Amino acid sequence: MTQVAIEPETKGGLVFHPLDQFIVKPAFGDGAVNWYTVTNLTVWMGIILLAIFALFVLGSRGRAIIPSRVQSIGELMYGFIYKMIEDITGKDGVKYFPYIMTLFVFILFANFIALIPMSYSPTSMIAVTATLGFGSFVAITILGFVKHGASFLKLFWMSDAPLFLRPIIAVIEVISYLVRPVSLSIRLGGNIAAGHVVLKVFAGFAALAVASPAAILGIIAIYGLEVLVAGIQAYVFTILICVYLKDALHPHH
Amino acid sequence: MATQTNTIAGACVDAGGSALGMPQLCAEWMPNQIFWLIVTLIAIFFVMSRIALPRIGAVLAERSGTITNDIAAAEDFKNKAAEAETAYEQALTDARAKAQEIIAKAKAEIQADLDVALQKADAAIAAKAAESETAIGEIRDSAIKNITEVATDTAKELVLALGGTADATTITAAVNARMKG
């Protein structure tokens, strides 16, 4: 990760700035990026919010028994996540449905809206994904302790294993438990960021007359892949949150 | 080197506006991202939990209720149809039985009428036959009587012609005896 490798040099008319798309800058005017500054990221967060509002609130405003197309999409997502929670965490996990649904629709919409050319992708920023990952992790861990007190720690104590192995397994279990938020946030951020970088690199090659047909085909192919990745990453994040929630609700295997 | 640039405030972008290092690791921007993420998540959470999810949940529940009711109603209609079919079959059987009865009754009536008519006809035929017999008997009697008279007269004339004396009673008796033979 040296600066030379990432910081592009202009050579032979080819200009590569694959990482410039991730720059955070004030949306209105110039200046420093303070924590409250309205930035390009804020604008796209707003667009994500509006899209979610349009699909789930405007789409279902008819409250129709026979749904309109938009309403049926909302219902599909509702049913999908509801069933996922019910299947993985059981009936008592259903009351966390709004939280998990919030996570899912945010990640899904952020991933898909980021595929619009010239857009900004919040889920490619490690600060965003880490907030999501660590936030859910901390909340779920606190929930586990609130529900079960100290017996939540039995999650790490394998009573099935031979006695002399239990401490070793416990250490491994604790480490793997603590790594969960890291893997959650790196997986999501890394996938989305990598996809966008690859698209930009292909786009850079498209400026070169010889390579442009291949580059454009490459962009189309990678774009298709990224559409898959956008959906799959949202799904994976959500299903893992459900699994972790199950551990918090039922730590005694 | 990349981590070095991150720690320097305002050093995430070079003079040309390009990124220095990975923008993902630029600590300067992180508070902004986290702040707006939390704002957005809270907004989404309220939209989902207050408006969207209860509404969609209600619609789904209402739909499944409607479907259940419709299925029950369909079941009801099906049972009614089956009942109606049974009633129809019953009515058909009854009608057949009644028709059979009516046919039998009509046949019996016709038979009775026929018997009466036959009897009458027989009686009439018998009466006619008896009448005819009487008439034939009378004709025969009168014919015998005439023949006897003619025979007696003829016999009397024959006896007189042959020179005998004719006793009327003797001749009559003789003729009668001959007629019987």
C-alpha cells in the first residue's frame, strides 16, 4: 500500500484515479470536512433514505389487498427478512425485526444506489461499515448479557468437549467472537470498495483506443458481478447479524 | 506511508484533488461519515418501525385473513353444491318412483275398463247368439210343421187315389211316425 502504487502517475495519456471516487468533500462550497458538514456522502445518504421511503411508504400507501408492483417488492423484502429472522433466531427474535430490517434495507439500498454512475458509495467506507458492524456487535453482546447475565459466557464454554480441551476451545471461541465485527465490516466495505475500484480501472483503460472494446466489455461484466455482490453482501451481513442474535438469545447451544 | 498521510490533518487530498492513500482510511473524514450514518440509520429506523413495517404487516395479515375466509367460503359453497346435488338426485328418484306408480295405476285403470268393455261385448254377443238360435228354432219348427201338413195332405190324396178309405188320424199318425224316422 505504498503511495506510488495507489497514487497514479500520468503516463501515456492514461489517467488512473480509481480511489478518487471515495473522497469525501463538502457538498456545498469548499472548506474543511467537520463532523457536521453536509458532504457528498450526506447527499447520497439522503437519496438512500428517500429511496427507502419511496419503496416502503409511498409504495404501500394504497394498503391494497392485491398489491401494486412497488408494494409487492416491499412486501417481498418484508417477508424475506421476517422469515430469515424467524428461521434463524426463532420466535423470540421477531421483536428485533425492525432493527434488522433497518440494517438490511440501508445496506441493500446503499449498495445498489452506489452502482449508479457518478454516485457515492457509503458502504465502501470502512468507517461506515465498521460503525454498522461494531454497533450491532456491541448491541447484541449487551443484549446477551442483559438476557442471560453471566451465563451468557457459557457460549464460550463447550460442555460437550473433553474437560482439558475446554479452556483452549474457550480462548479460540472468544477470539472468534471478537473477530466477528471486524470480519463483518471488512467483508462489506472491502467487497464494495474493490468492485468500484475495478470498475474505475476498466473505465481508465477505456480511454485507450486499442483497449477500449475489451475495457467496455469488462465494465459490463464487472457491473453485472457488482449487482450480484450488492445484493449478496446485504444478505450476508443481515444473515450473520441474525446468527449472532441467535447466539445472544440462546447461548446454551 | 499511507498511514502517515492519514494522521496529518487535511492531508488526504493532494493539490490536484486526487486522493492520497486510501480515502477509506482518512481519519479526518470519519467523524463526518459516522455522524451522517447514524442520522440516516435513525431516520430509516423511524420510517420502518413507525410507518412501513406496521402497514405492510397489517396488509399481509389482512390478505392472509381474506384468503382464509375466501377458502372457507369456497368450501361452504362446495358443500352447498354437494347438498343441492343430493337433493336433485333424491328428487329425480322420487319423480321416477311416482312416474312408475302413475304408469301402474293407469295400466290398472285401462285394464279394468277393458275388462268391463269385454264383458259387455261378450254379453251382447251371447244375447245376439241366443236370439239367432230362437229365430232358427222357430223357422225350423214352422218348416217341419209345413212339411208335415204337406205330407199328410199328400198321403190322404194318395190313399184316396189308390181306392182306400182314409182315416184321418191313422194317416196323421203314420206320417208323424215316418217324419221322425
